[in-house]
Amino acid sequence: MLIQVSEGAGTGPTELSAFDQALVKAGVANYNLIYLSSVLPPDSEVVFSGKPQNPGGNWGDRLYVVMAQKRTSQRNQEVWAGIGWIQDSETKQGLLVEHEGHSEAEVRADIQSSLKALANNRRREFSEPQMHVVGAKCHDFPVCALVVAVFEPASWQSNKPRFKLPLIK
């Protein structure tokens, strides 16, 4: 499975519009995002590209992601977001973590600490941690920093209901 990591930093008149611009820059704005817990399936390849990648699918489809995002409208405040991952070198299964904060050092330290703890919880050895972190500083308008790991899209048409709910009278 190819898991693409992309980033976006946005500004706007509101924190929500800054978040939307960050989603646009990351290439995932036109999907319904479904947040996953942070487990990489076997045979996963995690790649970062400086450009937004087209995850496939259509406007409004579900998109399965792990995402870190931090917003602020406080002038001169920084926001940072990051995703880190570790993998078994043979099976390529692994773990992702997402963290947000007000400094790059804080986010990087939290990612390192979480990945170490998750590996220890499983009593397993994994590769050296990899991570991607992005930040933004609020000047005149709200900002958002966002990093997203994209798993795969799914169409709403592919999941037809298997049963009908009874009508309540």
C-alpha cells in the first residue's frame, strides 16, 4: 500500500478558512476525511513529496487519513504539525503518530517520544523514526499548519446499505 504524506500551511479570515487553504495546499480539500488510528498495514510504503499528490477518487469521496493540524488566530503565535512513522524493515508494517504544538522542537520531541513508547508497548523493534513537520506563524490573519498521511479514497457508491433501519412511529 502506498501512503502519501503531504503538507499544507494556510491563512484566511477565520481559522476554519485557514484550515481549508491548508487542505487545498495538501491536495485533500475536496474529500470527506475519515481519520484512522495510526497502524501501517504490512507492505506499506510511506513517501513524502513536496507537491500535493492526487490520491484518486472523486469530489466528495471518503478519504482515509492520519492527520495532524494546528490553528491559531493569535498574532505572532506559531503553529506546528507533524507526522512520524516507524516500520518493520522486513514486513513494512508499522505505526504512525501525529502531533501538534507551538514550536517545531516540541512537535519533533513528541513524535520521537510517542514512536518510542508505541514500539515499547508492542515489544518490537522497528526502523529509525521518520517524520515530516510543517509550521506557520500568525501575522495578520489566522493560520493553520497541517500534515496528512493519505491511505486511500473510497466511493460512496461502493458501500450500499446491507440492511434497512426500521421506521420509528
